[in-house]
Amino acid sequence: METEVLTPAQFADFQEVITGTLGIKMPPTKKVMLQSRLHRRLRELGLESFAEYHAKFFGDPAHQATELEHLLNLATTNKTDFFREPEHFDQLAKDVLPAWLRAPSGPVFSVWCAGCSTGEEAYTIAMVLAEQQRTFSFDFSIRATDVSTRVLETARQAVYTEEHAAPVPLALKQRYLLRSRDGGEQLVRIGPDLRRKVRFGHLNFLSPDFGMREVFDAVFFRNVMIYFDRATQQQVVAKICRQLRPDGRLFIAHSETLQGMDLPLRMVAAAAYRRLPGEGAAP
């Protein structure tokens, strides 16, 4: 099958749709990436060229409505690991949770994993909090969201290779991971008790209203801002702050910064911020 190449004009059209829908930056350097990922989609649809795909996408509104989800899934990059940037999980267990236990803000300690990808971060949070339950009496819940329906399906299945689960400490593997009955597969699955603690759902950070009524005690919003321009970063984090209770903690990636943004936050540690009370504060 001859797919030719994605022309600059075709890329520009898809770029406009992707950035307009998700806010994700799509500079010209991303053309090769998108072209490579579209190859497989063309094969699935039985199309012969990028030109044919482009014509169907922009020439048939009904087709575009059904195909948009696939295009957006192709445009998102999902890189995550268990226990990535572990200092934040230490702070969660040794600082944020103990403060909550002294003065609970509600019946459960609630965490939002915003931009959860394939689920490793959300399940890491669940393991950390489940470990604390071995010492303290409390309940917790985790909301995990992503814009990609493809990665959400993987997250819900909660099946990973043993190699991918290597960062999980041995004691936690023994308590929370189930090995495949087929030893040759070298797969593990998050145990059912832990899976029940995490609720996965679709969320686009560009949505005017996130549609969530919950107010969280901690939010992990890590390695997501890098895909947005500065104005979009400000808008998205401001909306996230409305879902974070006063004194709640926001974690971003160590490679990211909120410097210069007008937000109700105060840095308390590297890439960690405390939600200040005041205007726009969560109820």
C-alpha cells in the first residue's frame, strides 16, 4: 500500500484540529511522529494514502465525528512508570496524609491523578496509601483521568509486564500484584482490592468545566503541562486549583514550572505546591 507522505498542508489541518481540541502543541517537528502513527490507522481503515484519509476526515462530518477520537489518541504521547519521581510519593505519605489525619477534610482522603496515562501513577498512589492503611485507620479514593480513551482501557485492565513493574518494591509486589498463571507470559496485574480504589474516566483539560463535583486533598498533575503553551498551562492549572481544597497539595513534574503564573498556590517543596485559601478556593 502506498501511503506517500503527510504534506505540510495536510499536517497543518490536523494540527489545527488537535491543538484546538486538546490544547496540545503540534509544531512542525511533530509531523514525522504523526505521519508514523497514522500509517497503522490507514491500514486499519483500508485506505491507500494520507490524501484519502485527509479527504474523508475533512470532507465527511459524520466520518470526522467518529474518527476524531482515533486521531486524538494518535496525537497523545503517553510515557509513565511506577514510582516515577518518588519524592512526591514520600511527601504524600509523610506530610500530606498525616496533616489530613490530624484534621480530616471529609470521610475519605481523596486524590486526583490528572493525566493518568496507562495507570501506573494512579496505582502507585494506591499502593502508597494502602501501605499507610496498615498503620492508620482511614479510607481513600483515587480519581484518575486522561484524554486518551486508548490508554484508559489499558489502565482499567491493569496488566503490565514484569519488566515494566520492576520499580515496584518487592514487598509491594508481593502484596498488591498478581502474577500471570502462565509463567511464560511474564505479566502482572494489580490486585482487585487496589483496582477498586481507582476510578478511571475521560477528561479533556480544555473543557470549560471538568464536570467533577469532588474536591481533592492532593492532585498529581505531572508531565502534562509540557504539551501546552504557557497561556493554556495557566488556564488549566487555574481550573485544577478549583478542584483542590485549601491546604491541599498539587504535584507537578520536576521538569515543569509554575513560575510567573497568577495562581492561589505556594511552593512548599520541589515541584510541590500548597493550595492557598481565598478567591476561587474550593468549597
